[in-house]
Amino acid sequence: MAIDAALPTQPSDAPDLAGLREQLTGHVWQPGEDRYAELATPWNVAVRTSPLAVAEVADADDVARAVRWAGRSGVPVTVQSTGHGTGWDLAGTLLVHTGRLDECTVHAEGWARVGAGVRWHQVLDAAAPHGLAPLCGSAPHVGVVGYTTGGGIGPAARSFGAASDRVRAFDVVTGDGELRRATATQEPDLFWGLRGGKGTLGVVTAIEFDLVLQPEIYAGALFVDGEHADAVVRRWLAWSLDLPMAASTSLAILNLPPLPSVPEPLAGRCTVAVRFVWTGDPDDGERTFRPMREVAPALIDAVQTIPYAAIGTVHADPVDPMPVRDVAALLGDLPDAAADALLEVAGPGSGSPLVIAELRRLGGALAAEPAVPSALGHRDATYALYAVGIAAPPVGEAVAERQERLVDALRPWATGGAMPTFVVSGSAPFLPWDEATRTRLDELARRYDPAGALRTGLV
């Protein structure tokens, strides 16, 4: 498959799916049948999907059979597990749903093997009794495979690097219908591209990766009223530049709706959150975070020693599906002028409809090249920008317009890149790969998928 291939369209003569049904241990669902809508609907319900059919595969052999059938039938293949990365309607494709590939084995000596249907919270729970920690993202309900193939930039990335840097092996079905194992020494080109290539080279059925020994962290979020946003943003930008590798942090300007799920001090008002994860001694973490506590009175201060398995509480990302539009970009160093730009577009008094406008500090271990090179690039960026809003009336159009304004306001400091993990639904023109990486991924895609059967890259 060429990465820049046009999205497929619904064929005029849909193929007969009876043969596929006979081959699979799992099930094939067509529009109108029991589980079609459930499996085809992504987490972002603003994206309406309409695949030709959904193959709910039972194992890796099912995946290979489905891909081979699709190749013979001239039907493009897409893949989805949790649906967090789906950004187009999938029309005319066979959607291979990997949710039933639920193997999850944690080895006490420090590594795990999981299937493509496993979510991070399952690995967190299985690793915790051993004091071990997976390099999950801020939302533990996201799937392991899609997140990791996108690089995996989590809330402890400055301490431990990208999740993709810890991968030992992939089991993957390539576009030619072959089930392969990719490691640093076996199919090394495929191994390079699957770590940071966002699934462009195949349907991953299982993944093996190293864990870190980290039973606890000093972590959480500090919330202050939006009236202090100017002081908090400027202090955070200065403070975050000199942090040691034990510290990871992000700052978010929030406009959370007045819903029962939102804590009362934060609901229906503009607030600022400083998220913090410290992997060293908690006392050192408290001293390191103290300058942020001193800026303004806290509405909520939840930064404390917690089990690593509770790392999802730091960002407290929503679990339930919702309609959203998001944009992302990578930024270099940010001077006072950048703080002015951020506050003018997204700060208190700006009328911003964005639920979250976030800056995430990069660098630390993330900036180091892994021992085995990968497709994940842009490691020299200083910050990641991420902004999300509700993509539904009455604010949908206002959200899109404000996101474009925010990107334009911070464009002077943009690197031109974006992390594959954060390639999202908005229209910001930032690319997850530089030209050389993209060219190599495209060449590998043609090698492993000469007929261009796959339309992957989804979570």
C-alpha cells in the first residue's frame, strides 16, 4: 500500500461475503446485522463509518484469511480495535475488528505480550502486582497496539521515552496476507516501520514489549482558576525548560462543561491544570513541583504519591465515546510572545469554545534515539500542542474556527511536524514523518503489500 493512496470508495458491485464467512472462526457483520454498528462505530462519534462489512476476527489466522480474501476480491482492508484513531468513513472497505484478540500476559521478569484487542488498563492491572509499569498513554482505555505503533508518547515519556522504543516483537499480517514476526533481527525493516509508522505496514495481531520497574509515582494535577492563567502559563513555560528527566509535565487551559462527571470546582468555568509525573523519590518530586504550587491558590491539588497503575487519573481523559474535533502540532522553545498568543486565543476572556488547549513538555529520554532505530521522528521538539473541542451543534463550527486560530497563532514556533500518536481529526497541516522516513515507509509498504490492499494506520 502506498501511504498517500487515495481513500477507497464504495464499489459498485459489492463482493459476495459468503466465502469469507465460511473461512473465518469469527464473524462477518454486514450493515443492518446485530453487531455491525457497534463494531464499526469509532470512539469519536463525530466520524460516521460505513464499511462494506466488519470481520470480527477470532485470532491471527482469521486476520490473515480476511486479508487474503480481501486481496482476491479487490476490497481494501482497514483495521480497528478501540476506534480511537478512526478519522474517515471507511466506505467500501472490509473493517477487520481485532477486539477479540485479548491475550494479555505479564512476565514477572519485566515484559509483556498482548493481543491487538487489549487496552492499557488491562496491562496496568496485570503488571501492578509485580511492581511493573507499562508505558501507557494518558488514557488507559486506549488500545495498546494502535497507541504503540504511533510511537506512544505518554505522561511519563520524559523519564522512560516512547512506548515504541520498548517493543521486542510484533506479530503482524502484511498486505500480502502473510503472518510475520518482526524483531530487531527478524524482518528488521518491518520492525523499524511498525515502531512509529502508525500501522501503515500491516495489521498487528500481537505485540511484546518491556516494562519498567515503577510501582509508584509522585503525580497528579493541580487546578487553579482561570483568572491566574497568565501567571501560571508563564511560570510553567520557564519552569518546564529545566526539569530533570524524572519529571514529565503538561499544562492545559480547560473549559469543562457543567456535567455531573466534572468536579464542581472545575465545571462551567475556565481553569488551568498543571499535570505532573515524577518517577524519582517523592520528596524530590514535591520540591521540584513546589514552584508551581506557589503561583496561585489551588482549586484542586491532587499531586501526591499514587500507584503507577493509577496514572490515568493524572489527565483524567474521558472514557465514554463523544463527538470531538482535535488538532495537534509540535513546537520549539516558546518565548513570552508564544504565551501571549496562547492566552489571547484560548485563555480566559477569549470566548474560546475549546474544552482543552494543552502544551505537553517533551525532551528528556524521549529525545534520545533508541538503540534500534525506528520510524518515530521529530524527537527534537520541545513541546506538543493539542487542542480539542466538541464537534457537534451548537459549537462545532466555532470549535473548528478556534482551532485554526490557535494553530495560526502558534505557527511561528511550530516545527512543521506532529507525533503520529497525535495525528488527529483536525486540519492542521503538520506531518508525522519527515520526507526520508515517509519515503522509506512507502517503499516498505509497496514491498509487503504490492497490491495496495491495506488502508491501515487506525487505532
